[in-house]
Amino acid sequence: MRIPISRKHRPCPILPWLLVITGIIWGIAATSASGQGGPNNDRTMAELEKTDLVLERAQQAVGESGSQKGESLLDNARRLQQYARDRYHQHQYGQATETTLKARDKALEAIAATRTTEENENAVRRQLERTDQLLQAAQERLAEVTRGRGTGPAARLDFLLDRQQTAWQQFHERRLRPALKITLQVREQISRAAEQARRYRHGPANTGQDLDRLREYIDRVREPLTASGSARSTEMLDRAERRLAQADEAFSKGQMSVASEHAQICRELLDRAMAGIDQTLDAPEVAELIARAQAEWNRLEGAVIDAGDKDLRELHQRAGAELRRAEAVSAAGDMAKALAHARTATKLLNDIEERLP
């Protein structure tokens, strides 16, 4: 027998939904309370403070190094950190934490950039110091060979000293690339100044010998330059011959310094012309070039021994080693490398002939 349930005791159908809604409201309230002073808030603040410490380190490192890349990265890190703090004050702790970590990464990149700048700075400093050493040695040689003579080499060396001082100024202003460029240019010119000083030591007779050797050099290279078909190399040969004519004219007028200048430029043009020949020569042509260089090496051997100069002997040995390499790679069929070694040997032999008394 079913007992009817009184309408008074029948359960309310909306009660379960009221309980669910109440639970959601309490959950939101609890989360809000946690956000105002709970663990998320504390963690975000801790990350922001850590980033502030890294930013301080980065600012000090960038300020000391003067790194432009480091400064750019540091500015980016500061902007990110400010954005993170703005999100923190708006209680957006997740976004604030994510952004401050990005800011920290940028600050660490800025510190790394300063270390790279320091390494580059040390490398440029070493190059500057090496040039200083070469200049000092050149000054000592110049003092020996130009005593009582003209001031041409001394004037050139003074110019190089001024240029080197400019390179150091660029370095101290943290302009590393211009500093390196200038000091390397100075280094290239030191050998020319030393050569000019050597000519001053021997006077007109030695300048005349240099001009005679240049004529011989032109005779040796005219055939391979003409046969190469290289318009640029042929043009350089023409320019070299004009320079030699100018050197002869200055020599005839007793202008030894001017003659030496023209002679040096003439030799440089010939060297560049030979270096510019197309390297697709066939085996017989390369073999002929090696043979000519070997004959020149044999011809100079006695003069080098008689000179008793250690530097000349070393150059002669290096030329011989280059010729042996040229023959070896030529036998292996690598004509390009064989040609490169033969040309290096030829240049060394030309240097020897120029330095011989």
C-alpha cells in the first residue's frame, strides 16, 4: 500500500542548483583572496626582485664595456620588466611572471654581449701593441741608416706614428673597428718605410741597382702576363712600365726619394698583376713557371750564401719549400695550388733580389 507523500515534505527541485552556485561563488572568493596576498602573489614578486638584481648586474657590465648591442638588449629588458610590474599591479600574476622571466633572459644576453665586446677589445689591443713594437723596431733601424742623410723616410715614419696614435684614440673611444683598420694600414706601410730607409743607406748607386732589377723583373713577367689574356693584368703591366719610366727620370735628376717611391709602386703593380693572372693554366704552363722559379732560386743561391744574412737565407729556404710544394701538387694534378705555390716562391725570390747588397 503506497503512502502518499505530503506536498509539504516534497524536496525543492532548485535546491541542488542553489548549492552548486553557492560553491562556485565561494571558490571565486577564495581565489580572489589568494590573489591578493596568497602564494601566486608572493612567487611573482620574488621573480620580479630576482630580475631587478640581474638588471643591476647588466647595467654595470654594459656601462663598463660600452657595448652597443648590450645597451640595446638592456633597454629591451627594462621595457619588459616595466610591463611585468604593470601586470603585477593589475593582479595579472601569471602574465607578470612570464614577462619578468623574459626580461631576465634579455638582461643575461646583455651581459653575454659585453663579454664578447671585452674579447674583441683584447684582440684589437694586441694588434695595436704589435704595431707599436714594429714601429719601435723601424725607428731603431731608421736611426742607423739615415744619420746625416735626407728626411724622407723619417717624415714617413712620423706620419705612421701619428696614424698609430689616432688608432689608439679610436680604441680608447671604444671604436674598435676603425682602430683595427688604421693600425693594420700602419703595419702595411712600415715595411715600405723600412725599404725606403734602406735605399737611403746605400744612396744613388743602390737606387740605380733597384731600377735595373725592376727592368729585369718586367722582362721576366711580360711574357706570362701577355699570354694570360687578362686585361687587368696587362693594364697593371703598362702602369708599372710607366712608373719605371718616372723612376728613371727622377733618378736622372738626382731625386732619389722620388725615384724610390716610383720604383716601389712599380714593383707592387707587377706583383698584383702576376697575382691576377687567371689560375686555369694547363700543366705545361705551370711546369714552365715552376722551372723558371727554380732557375731563379738556383741563380740566387750563391749570392745569398755570400751575403751571410740570416733573413735572406730564411727567405731563400722558404722559396725552396714553396717550389717543392708546387712540384708535389702539380704532380697530383692540382694546377691551381701548384700555381699559387710557384707564385709565392717567385715573390720571395723577388724580395731576396731586392734586398741583396
